[in-house]
Amino acid sequence: MKRTTIALTMMLALLLTACGGEPDTRNDAAAVDNVYYEITGVDPEETVLVLDGNEIPAQLYCYWTAFNCSALEYQVNLYHDYYGMYEELFSEDGVLDWNAQFPDSELTLSQYAKDMTEDTIFFYAAIENLAGQYGVELSEEDQAAIEADRLEMVDSLGGEEAFQDYLYETGLSEDNLKRVMSTSSLLDGLIRLAGEAGSELYLPEENYSQYLRYTDFILIPKDADGSEEELQAGRQAAQELLEQLSQAEDKGAFLDQLAQAGDAESEASTGNQVYSDYFYTPGTMPDAFEEAAAALEPGELSGVVEADDGFYLILGRSLEEGLEEYPEQKDQLLQAYVVAQAEDYQSSMEVERRGTLSELDAGTFYQDYLDKMAERDVEAATDILTEESAAP
């Protein structure tokens, strides 16, 4: 069950959890002034994972644990508050229960978050390792951009002191912050190589369709719980629309008109959905749709294709022409290719675990982190009140 997290835009204002254990009494100031050390007693620079020679320190392991717990918590709360879902994941007092079993899974919420964390760490390490393998390094422009992002972060937070507070709360040193930020530049470098003929990572144009498809289609939605009469009515509506489309001299123009303006009477009565110039990644559309679309030549029209969500009418399009019209889609295609290479590679990396940090319970660690941040807020509020009461 793969849940690769491509968090390649910075979202560093969140997170984290604890693995228990008594902190040691070492006097290393850098470690003592780290929220993860305070929680776990593990040196933040201690290597806890080695992935094909790529060393992952405790600090990054903890950061990504917190990050994924926070992201999962946000999603669960969102679906619970807006759609009434996942009630079974909350305790009677309304608090998220990290020991509850995740729906349709044998994993607890905590175990699920832990899997997400290691998937994220493995993916980032795969990007770094592939960059080393293919000779992709940070250019001066990359380094300047990263520094500009750091300065922008300092400015947005209100100054250097606030930025240092922010680093403490995210648990990252500046070096590890830059390491995380650098991954997007390394990915960009791999994507450029994928588009350069003659490079070891080059993706030939004849293989583009493995990572991106292009078509037009109409979807006549159906209710999966609808009666047989309702389903038959949907089939009939799809067949009638197919006949109209078949008779159109320019089928593409006919679909464009529907997509841009819509057939007011038809949309009002059936809710048909029209998609023109539609790009999609293989594996993201219903199987029946993808099988039918793959068999079409440009300009060729499918019959009525029935899937769980409705009835499709598909018009074949040329991916080459689509990329000429929408060149920005090529970057998305090449990114999908590079991500696929990284995912394949990460599944075969040699993994060495050191120490016991990777055995931590993600949910417990995250709650300990939240408690630590709550203590910090109380201390800050107390300091402000003390200063105000002391003022003349």
C-alpha cells in the first residue's frame, strides 16, 4: 500500500510525537535545545536510518513523523467535521484516538501515520540518491533560490529571532531545513535530464503515453444505488448523445462547444459532464474508460462505455498534438516519470536501521510534541503578562 508523499513545496509550520524514554544528561547545547531531544532523549544528529548509504538523522525522522501525523490529523478532522466520517477514530471527548483502527485497514491510525512517514523518508532519500547517481547537483542558482526562500521565511515570520523560534518548533536545524528544501531542486534537475536526449534518464517520446494520456469525453453520471429503470434511462440518454456526436461533422468542435457553453437543456436535466483537452495519468480513471480510450485513434469515437460512476463517450486525441498545444503538460509528464523511477528505486533500497528511534509509536510521539508546544505557548503568555505587569 503505497502513499508516496511528494511534499516538495515547503509546509514547515506544523507537527510531531514522542517515543518515550528518559533523556540523558549530556551537555551538548545543540541537542538540548531541540524539541525532539527533549521528547526522545535521542541526539538529533544521530543516524537512525541508512538507505543505500544515505544517512537519515533522528531530527529528520522525527520531523517527518510529526509532519505526517499533522497532515493525517488534518485530513481526518476535515472529513469528520464536514462529512460526518471517521467517527470511530475519535474518543468520547472528541479527541483523535491514535490507537483506533483506520477504516478498511488492519492498521491503527498511529501505524498508518508511521507507514506514511517512512514512505516519505524513503522517497526523499530516493530523490537524493538518484540525483547522486545521475550527477545532479545544486547549481549556484538553486542555492541562491533556497537562500532567498529562507530570507523570505525570516521576513514573513517577523525577524531572525522569530525564525529561530520557528526552527525550534519544527525541530529542524538550518542545515536540515535546507536539505528538505533542496529536494525540489534535485527533482527539477532529474526532470530536466529526463527530457534531454542522450541522458541516461531520457524518456523517449514513444513512451510518453505510459505516463500521460490525452482525450475528450462526456460523462453521463449514474447513481450506483439507482434502480434498473434509472440505469436504463442513463444508457438511453448516453446512446442518444452518442448518435448526436456521431453525426457531427467536427466531433472535436462539437465537444468544445459543449465544454465551453454547455447544452443548457441537457445539463439542466441530466447533469452531463463534458471534458475537452483532458490530460490524465494512467491508473487514475476507471479501467473500462482507460481500456476504451487506449484503443482509439485520434478522431475516433468510442461507443457507450459503462463504468461504476457513469456512462462515457470518448473521443480519441493525439497526445503529441496535446503537448504542442499545452507544453506545460510535458513537465508534468516528465515529473510523473521521474517520480515513478524514484518509487521503483526506493522499493529496492538497502535499509539499515540504527538505534531504537524508528520503533517509536507515531501517535504517542505526536501527542507529546503537541503537549510540548502547548507548554511553550503557556510560558510565552506568562512572559508577556509578567512584562506588562512590570511596566510603569
